[in-house]
Amino acid sequence: MDKPLAAMSLRQDNGSITSAPQEDLEPARAESGDSEARLREIIDTRAAEKRILEMIADGVDLPDVLNELCSTIDAYSPGASSFVCLMDANGKQLWPTAGPRIPAPLAAAISPFAIGPNRGSCGTAAFTRRRVIIEDISSDPKWPDEIREVALTHGVRAAWSEPLISKDGEVLGTFCLSYSEPRTPSTHDLELIEAASNVARIAVERGRSQDALTRALRDVRQSEATLRRTIDTIPTLAWCNLPDGSNEFCNQRWYDYTGVEPGEESGWGWKAAFHPDDLSPMLDLWSKLLSSGEPGEIESRIRRRDGVYRWFLLRVQPFRNESGEIVKWYGTSTDIDDLKRAQVKLRQDEEELRQITDAIPQCIIVLSADGHSLYANRAAIDYTGLSLEELLAAQHTRDGEGPGALHVARPSRRREPDRAHGRRPRESAHVGRRSPRAGRGERRNDARRRLPAARLGSCARGDAAGRRIRPSRRTFELRRRRASRRCTVR
């Protein structure tokens, strides 16, 4: 009788069922078991990778992410100890950053660790930008002698390192997988170290980006604080509005002056600080500026914290982005209340002076250096019959003939007496002229006096006053002049 054989039914492609010896199925079962283990390892590795990537996305600190990565790799590689080194700012030294199983003496010996040829697996990988495999540290010349004994003493016999290179080509650091015995990496080991290095690179890049963003935000906050102190210090009320005209920001002086609490002015709350009579015209102009996008200014009264309203000059300027769109409106409010009071006082003084000069019965005309009329009192207006505008538009020639035969006598052209004889030069001229009388076309004799010019810098102004004289005085003047000429001829 033949020896019984354990058999297993197998279905062929043609549908028939055959039996195979039990011993022939053992390699298939072993291979199937390895495949299942490999599949479970891949699934577990994918799950671990997903978990680490989620940690990166959640902003977990970089050392914690890298330690989790090393712990995961160590769990799937019996006898392995992984660690990560990061490059310093100058790009010449590595610093151990993560690795729960790395011996502390070895970590201290390579902190920091200069990169270069024959500088161990990590230093050489960072220098050459390529993967470095050291199968036996005790005999490999790439491992430096100064740390060889430390590594061997603490059970590190093999080390494989992969450089972490960013998308921009910068060396960020290295990922190292070490073993306690000499070892040559398998294909599976190389795939594992490559996958781990890829995750480590992502974590380092994200960590550096996060650090850069944190530093940038800190710098921005410091810059904002400095700018805020500057804006709060300037001696004026400063503010910033959004494109729709609502308020976004006011400096501290605005709050100190108005007494408004921060936040109450936001939006359109700032309107409460303005005088009710000025609010409507100011909003109308503000609406026009928002529509046109042009800078502008307006005068308005703003309530002080004690309830007193003072005049302010509001200037506003739009700020545009690169596309030309208005993104902010910046403005200042300058106190001009003292200036407004001075202007009112000046107008009052001018009106009072006009009333005084209008009460004088003599004709008074103020001339510029080139003969233009600057001012005329009521007597001059009534006498000439010209309106004030016509009188001020008149330009008086040197001979006194101007529009409407209106004229003012100039100083005499006589030669000035010699100062050596002790006689003072004449500082004014007093002559007689015939001027038209208002409404009747009649010419009357007037005495016109040209007063010395009052000079302010390069400008000069002359004042002329005229009063009516009787014919007897005119006749006397003519006779005196004729007698003076006869004496000169003799």
C-alpha cells in the first residue's frame, strides 16, 4: 500500500480540481505569511505616516514631530536606533535634534558636528548631498577617529544617513538609522529610510516656515508697536478709515482730546464728536471724496472732552494698492481754533479801521509800488463817483493821469537840496491838481499829499490823501512860483 500523502484540493484554470502534496504547499504558505506581514507593516506604516503628517499640519513643535517619527521607525526596525540632525544657520555644522534611543554620550560628542568628507555618515551625507552607508564603523575610514570609540562603546556599529534637502536645494539636515551590529541595508531598509527622510524633510520645512512666520509676526508686532507709539506721539489727531469711510483706527491723542473710549469711534461712531451744525456739510464733502478718490480738506468743530468745541482742519489722503484700488484713507485733524479766532479779530479790526477812515472827510487812497489802488475810503468813492471795484482797478501813472482822470500827485522832481548846506531833503510833496467831481464832470482843485512809502522787504506802499482847497490858495501858489522863476532868471 502506498504511503498516504496529505493533500489539498486546488482549482485549476479549466475548472478541474486536483490535489497537491502538503510539503509542496509549505513555501507558498511561508510566502503568503511574509506577504501578509509585509502588508500589515505597510498599513501600519501608512497609518503612522498619516498620524505624523497630521501632527505637522496641526502645528506641533518640530522636536516632538521628529521624536514621534524616530519612535515609529524604531518600532518597525528591530535593533535600529534612528535620529535626526539639523543644520545650523551657517550651513557648516549639524546638531542632534531628535532620537529617543540615541545614546546620550554619543549625542554629546556630536553636538555640534562639522560636516565634510569622512565626517561619519551624517557629516558626509550633508557635505556630499548624497546617501552614505557605513556598514561597519570599526573599520570604515569615513567614520572619524575622535568619535569612533564613543560609538563602539555605546553599541553603534553601523550607520546609514540620508540628507534632507529642501525643494530649493538647501540641506536642512540628515536622517540616520544606526544598528548595534555591522549590517548591510536591504531593499526594504533603503525604502524605509527614504520614506522616513521624506517625512522628516516635510516636518523640517514646515517647522522652518512656522518659525519664519512667527519671527515675521513678531517683527510686524514690534513694528506696529513702534509705529503706534510714533503716531500716538505726533502733536495732532490722526486716524485711518476704510474704503467705505468707516473708521478703523484713531491715535491716542484723538481719544485724549475727545474723551471717547477706544472702540466707540469704530465704524461711524466718530460722528458723535463733531458739531451738529458742521456734520451735514462735512459728510457731504466726505461722500464726494469717497466717490472721486481724491484727497481733500475741510474745516469743522470737534468736541473736546470737557464739552467745548474747537475748530479743526481735517486733511485726508487715500492709500492705493498696486492695482490702484483704495485700501485705506489716512487723515489728520489739526487744531486751528486760535487761527480762526485771530482771523475773526483781524476782520473786526479791518472793519473798525474802515469805519474810522470812512468817517474822515478827506479822500484817502492806498497805492501799491506800481501804482495800483489797494484801498479807498468812502470820501474818495463818493467824490469820484466810481465804485470801489472800479477805483481799486485803477492804475495811476507817474504823471497822475489814470482811468477816469483819477490821479494822485507824485513827489516833485526837483533836485534835492545839498545836505552839505544843512537843509533836509523833502520827504513829501504837496501840489494842486484838478480832479473830476462826481456826477457833474466838474473839475475841482485838490491838494494831494504823497506820503513816504512804507517798505516791507521788497514791497513798497504809498498812501495818498486829498482835500479840497479854495481858489485863493491856488492863486497864491501860482504867484509864488512865478516870482521864484523870475528871481532865478535875473
